Amino acid sequence: MLSFKERVSLLRRYEIDCYRICFYILDCEQLALIAAQHTLSQLIHEESFFQQDDAYRSIQTKYMSKKYALQTHFNHLAENKIAVNV
């Protein structure tokens, strides 16, 4: 089992790709940052992520980045809809 510091170090390899995917989907720096942070914070707690090879980690990072970018987008839309209706 890797220490927290080792996990962070390993995740740094995927940080840029994660942010780029989020930004591509969201086209907004602030939302992309939120989505990328959420993605990485989820990945750091997944033991299976660190037990796999680099190819698996790359695919998993892309999948999770897309998932949380879309989730962030829909959360942002929901928040703005509520703010507009108030």
C-alpha cells in the first residue's frame, strides 16, 4: 500500500491530462478546476487505481475526468437555474 505522499506523487502524472479533459468539456477554467480537483480527490482514495499499471490508470483518469466534468456541468446548470428562478 502506498503512502499518501506516494499517491500524490503518482497522481501528478495524470493531473494535466485530467484538467485538459475537464476544460475541453466545460470550456471554463473555474469549472474545469473544480471538476479536475474532484476527479483527483476521488482517485487518490481508490486503492485499485494504484495497484494497476500505467495504461489502466490513464484510462481510469480519462473516464473519471469526463464523468466529473459532466457532473460539474449539470451541477452548475442546476445552481444557475435556482438562482434565476429566485
